[in-house]
Amino acid sequence: MGATGIAASRGHRRREWVRATQSVLTAHAAAVLIKRVVRRPRPDDVRIQVLVSTPSRLSFPSAHVASTTAAAVAFGPLLAVGRVAPGSVVATMAGSRLVLGVHFPSDVAIGVMVGWAVAVSMRRTRT
């Protein structure tokens, strides 16, 4: 491959990394927007001691899970990791939000869907 081919390859690779980063930011923003429209309060059960702070009292969907899912879907292929690793990352984040008592199961499920949909749609709109 000549110098021109290497430069073109680097430019293409850089665009893929930028697009993946945009996917994460877009998924997070979409989740926050949905959260502000739905306005579902976080779980509030006296039997659960929440040991983390949250940026708001709104729960649905989980923006942490949405952005983590988008990152796993968008960056996974760029990092040449197997399909198991991104799924493990998403499952760990989703599970942690439930264990910490800051989300309902539907919050994390929709967060996964939002993150996945954003990352896949942005991957398909590459130029």
C-alpha cells in the first residue's frame, strides 16, 4: 500500500472513531431527552440503601446504560473484540444500575434499546 493508501486508511479509521464517539454522545443525549419527557421518578424503597448520587431524580431510561450500550456497539468493532465482550460490558452496567437501586428493570432495558438503536443507525449512515 502506497503513502496515499495509508493516509486514506488513517482518515477512514479516524472518521470511524469520531462516528463512534458521536454515537455515545447522541445516545446519552437521547436518553436524557426521553427522561425529561417521561419524568418517571427513581425507585424509592426504604429497604434499599442507595449509596450513589444521581444527577437527577428521573429514572426512565437509564442514560448510563444507553451510552454504555452505544459505546459497546460502536467501539467494539474498532477494538477488534469478540461479540461477548461488548455484551458483558452492557450487562455489567445494566446490572449495576439495578443493584444500586437507582433504576427499574424497564429503565435499563429501554436504555439498552436506545443505545443500540443510536449506534446501529449512526453506523449505517457513514459517509
